[in-house]
Amino acid sequence: MIAVGTVAWDAARERVGVVMACEGPYVQLRPLGGGLEWDARPESVREATQGEVLSARVAEANTRGRRHGRSDHGPRPSAEGTSPPNTNQQFHATNEAPSATNSTNVDAFHQGA
């Protein structure tokens, strides 16, 4: 029988898990990243290879990244020397205080000219 704490491969489910217990006719396994245990038949469980463990850990990291809406590579770098457009400057440039010419045109418009 495989020892508790061993990282094992369940050939029936094609999954890697940590052996949590051997209860009755079953081996209880839990995913590497935690989660719900499952029962496996002892004849389908063996110690996992390094490749199987690595693959399972990469899959878990990818799942964790998708759950949090990001990858585990951190934030994307921003372009050097760029900044977002300053919308306040654009607003003020188009809404300057009316000059004498502009106010005459506005007065004429309001008077129905």
C-alpha cells in the first residue's frame, strides 16, 4: 500500500494527488493545490513521476491565475516614458473664458440676430 503523504498518480482518473489516507478498500487522494478528496482503487494508484508532479503544479498555477484574473507573472510593464492623455488640459483648451469677440457673437445669438 502507498504511504500517506506520497504524491501519487491515479491512473483511473488520470490525476495527481497527495495520499491523505487509506480507508477500507480505497486510497483517498487530494489535489496538490487543495480541494476535495477523491477515492481511488489501490491498484490504479502509484507514486507520481517528476513529470506528472510538474505538470500538475503548472496546471494548478494556471487555474489559480485564471481565478484571480491574472497570470502569476505579475502586472504587465507599462511603456517607458508614456503617460495617459491629460483630458483636463484638452477640456480647458476648448472652454477658455470668452474673449470680447466671442461674447459679442454670443450676445447677438441670444438676441435672435
